[in-house]
Amino acid sequence: MNIYEEAELEARDLTCELCLKTISVKEYTENGGFCDECFESLTEQARFMERGY
């Protein structure tokens, strides 16, 4: 991500796409638009599904 894209994100109020909690630019970029809690939950669910349960 270049500095212009990052500055554009910082100018917006970013929210988690799942729970709508306000999140930081770091969370938004690292977790693909989700807060840390929702991202962890989704990751655990994906691991669970990969095992075939």
C-alpha cells in the first residue's frame, strides 16, 4: 500500500465489516477490513471447517 492510499484510509472512519466497531488503519489493512476479534473468530471457524467438522 502506498502512502496516498494509507492517507486516504486515515481520513475515513474505518469500521469492522462484521461487527461495525471502529478500527485502526493497521487492523483494516492487516485483517482485510475486520477488527482483531472478528478476524480471529473467522480464522478459527475456517480452521474448524478445514478439518471437516
